[in-house]
Amino acid sequence: MNLQSTAFLAKSEAVCVVMAIAFCALTVGGALRAQEKVPALQAAKSQPLPFSHKVHTQFFPQCLDCHAISSEGWTMNFPPEEKCMTCHATVKTDSPAIKKLAEYAAHKKPVPWVQIYEVPDYVYFSHRTHVTKAKLDCESCHGPVRERDVITREKPTSMAACISCHKVKGAPTGCRTCHDTI
């Protein structure tokens, strides 16, 4: 191979490397910018029973009064129907919704609540870490739930939103903080 061919190949390889870096930067940058867009307020999803956090938080002001962190720490549990029936055995017993709740409790079946907030399967998100270690209140990610009769997704759970919060709180922002591998 002559000197001109070697120089041409080296120049071609350099151009390819620069183009690959530019492509990656634009792709990742575009993906992050796309996730920064705040989603439009989500319409309320139909739930199997009407439920007002605004009413219930008058009696149970802390989220953890009803929602326990699961044993593995990743999710928050819905309250067991028996807990709801502690009050509703005598409160609003004529309500069709409470009658339906009582049926779920009697058959030891969970109410099939429709999930409002979720993160993709490839994201590791621990409620235990965020609630007990970072001492975040639920409103940080879920908005002013205590004021709501109906829950909708009010805040983004995008990568950009999470990274922004991590930066503000001084939490780690490396890829492996939330993702096993890239």
C-alpha cells in the first residue's frame, strides 16, 4: 500500500469516527430533549371504584398510612381491602361503591386499581430508597395527591425529569444509577 492510500484510509477512518460521535451525540441529545417535554395532563383513567384522596387524607394524612412500601422496596402497595373496611364497615355502607369494596374484601380479592404512574421495565426505581433514604415526599413525583378527588399523571417520569431531580438533590446521575447496563 502506498503513502497516499494509507493517508486516505486514515482520513476516512477519522471522518467515520467523527461522524459516529456526532450521530451518537445528536441521537442521545435528541432523546433527552424529547423526554424533557412535559406530557399533556393525562385524562383520568377509569377506576373500578371511585376514590378521593382529598377526602381520605383528612383522616389518614400520611401516604404511608395506607400505602406500604413492598417488601422488595420497588413498589408501593395499595392498601388491603380489609384496612378500608375498618372504617367502611360503618361509614357509607349504603354506597354502591362501598358495597362493591365489601365484596372484594369478603372474597379476599384486591381491587383491580388501574396504575397511573409507571416507569419502563428497564429502569430500576426503588420507592424505599427515595422515601426512606432520600426522604422525598410523595408529592415530589406524584404531585399534590392530597388535594385530588381523581388521580391523573401530573408529573413526568421521564429520564430527563429524573436526572434533573437527581442534579438538584445532589444524587448520582450515572447511567448505572437507574440502568443495569447500557
